[in-house]
Amino acid sequence: MRRYFVYIMASRSRVLYVGVTNDLARRVNEHKQALTHGFTSKYRVTRLVYFEEFTDIRVAIAREKELKGWKRCRKIELIEGSNLTWDDLSPPLIFFRKRDARLSS
């Protein structure tokens, strides 16, 4: 069964980003390492503060669009409903460069 995630990332100054992915750990890692140039790297949006899991990509995309349409205050209420202190919910990740991964094989 495939899993999809709608997630909210935040910067230390609480700039918010809403996204959808089928691999939450990989996507959070990309945000943390600023691997893609754009909004999240520009504003240093690196903390996973909220996520929801789905089994249907269409439902996940619809939820992402719904959250993106919300006003900021409503997104904050959603985050603080389960993560009052805005803790980073991402698991500790170990980052390997491609050449390092080959050495351990």
C-alpha cells in the first residue's frame, strides 16, 4: 500500500511551507539540506512541524490544496493543535554523500 503525506515545514521565524510527498523522510531531508533552490531554501524552512498521512494521492493533493488556501492563522491553529511548541517532528537523519554510501557497500 502506497503512503502519501501532506506536511507543513517552518523556519525558526515561523515562515510556513505546505507540501505533499510519497516519501516524507526523503523530502524533509531535501528541505533540511536546501537541495532544491526556491522558497524553502531562500527562507531556511527546515523544521517539520505538522504532517498527515493518506493512502490515496488524490485525497492527499486535495488536502494540500485545501491547506494552501487557508489563512496563516488557521494553519498555525492546526500546527499548535498537535505540536504546541513547534518541535521538529522529523526523525534524526543521517546524511551520506553518494561517494560515502558507495564506500560502505
